[in-house]
Amino acid sequence: MSEKLNEKLKKCFESLSEKIDFNPHVAIVLGSGLGALADEIEQAYVVPYEEIEEFPRSTVQGHKGRFVFGYIGKTPVVIMQGRVHFYEGYSMDDVVLPVRLMRLMGAKVLLLTNASGSVNIDFEPGDFMLISDQIANFVPCPLIGENLDEFGPRFPDMSNIYDRDLRNMIRETANNLDIRLREGVYIQLSGPNYESPAEVRMCRLLGADVVGMSTCCEAIAANHAGFKICGISCVSNLGCGIIEQPLDHQEVMKKMQSVAPKFKELITNIVINIGAEGFYKK
């Protein structure tokens, strides 16, 4: 990482530290249409991104663009109510800066969420998918450039990006709630266009189950920084070519809103169990 970016991250951290006094154990990134969870937790601080010096802004509909600090159960959390995407024109360094910033705040477990399109014909809109692995080859790696030794090694291992123990706990949590939980591989393409039918077939041939425009790059940076990571993808639609009608962001948002109560129940119980089982201490 360049000296310029080191300085940028430092300024963001100092700017945020002047506004809050809070030590989160769990960091959560809420995807498109899934931000309502942050409005309903026990809040301690709310900091809009524009109030943090040199912090990138979220410009996408359905992303409020702010940090919410508070508690889910007894677990202190920091929630990104809206993320930054590569397709918004930001560098990959800026896209993953929030993940690194939350690590500097003290968070040790990262829960990534997103809305996705299914390339698996067995999945249905409204399904939740536990991310078991990912394919990130279609976007720039966030670790390109000078290594930030304070966070992790030059060549980090990626054999357990989505922590096995966390995945086991999440399966059990979903089962106890009687929530159907799919499991599979998430692939990130750059966007902002939706995939063509041929690209959907390509993703399926590569072994992906769902496709989206985020998450993988964040998981790489988080894994490098020492986070324990888990991910839940909410299937908003079937991929182009699997269905005939054109894809539309408004329809994606409607589907996300329809599953929001069940999503909130699942994520709330996952975070409570993360705290109860002390994953942030392991």
C-alpha cells in the first residue's frame, strides 16, 4: 500500500476517533435493500460517511452511507449502512478502505451481506445463501501494490476465507430459526451492468452459485487484515437467460424489502451467537 493511502487511512481513523468512543467486536456490511437492520438496533453513535475526513461516499440507491455503532444483544457492533463499489469509479483501495478502518477500530469478526443474482437454477428469489467460497478474478485484487505489513503478509493464504467454525454456527442458527439457508460460491463481476446470458452461463461453468458486484474484494482485504469472516447473500433475482424478463434495480430493491424481516431475524441471531460463543476472542 502506498504512503498516500496509508496517510488516507490514518486520517479517516483519526477523524472517526474524534467523534466516537466505541470498541466494536463485530463489523457488519449491509448490502442493497438490507439497511433497515441498522435502524432498529440499540444505537450508540451514527456517523455519516461525509463527516469522516477523506472517506469515500456511497452513491447507490438503497445505501444510506453511514456507520452505525451500537449493540445487537450484548455484542458491540459497527454497521456499514451502505458500502462503496468499484463500479462507482473508486479505486479498489478506496473500496476496501472501510473494511480496514473497521479493523483499526477493533472489530475482529466481519459479517458481509449482499443482494445477488442466482446462476444456480435450483435457487429462488428470496433465498439466503451462506457463502462458502468466492471467485474474485474479474475485479482488481485490493492487495496489489506495496503491502501494508501492519495488517498482514505479502502473500496471504485464502484457504479459509469464510471461517469454517462461523459457517457451522450459522447453519445451526438458521436451522433453529427454521430459515432455509442455501450454501455456495459467490462470484464478483465489476458491474454496474447486469450480466448477459452468456456471462451467466460462464459463471455457472466456473462453479459459482450467485453473482454480484461487491463482497469478494472486501473479503480479500479483510482476510489479509486478520478478520474472521462470514457472508450471507440474499438472492434478489434469477440471472439473465434463466428468466426472460429484463433485470431492474427497482425490482431488486422490492425483493430485498420483502425479505427484510426474515433477514433481520437471521442476522440478529447470528451476531448474538457470535458474541455468546466468543468468536471475536478466538
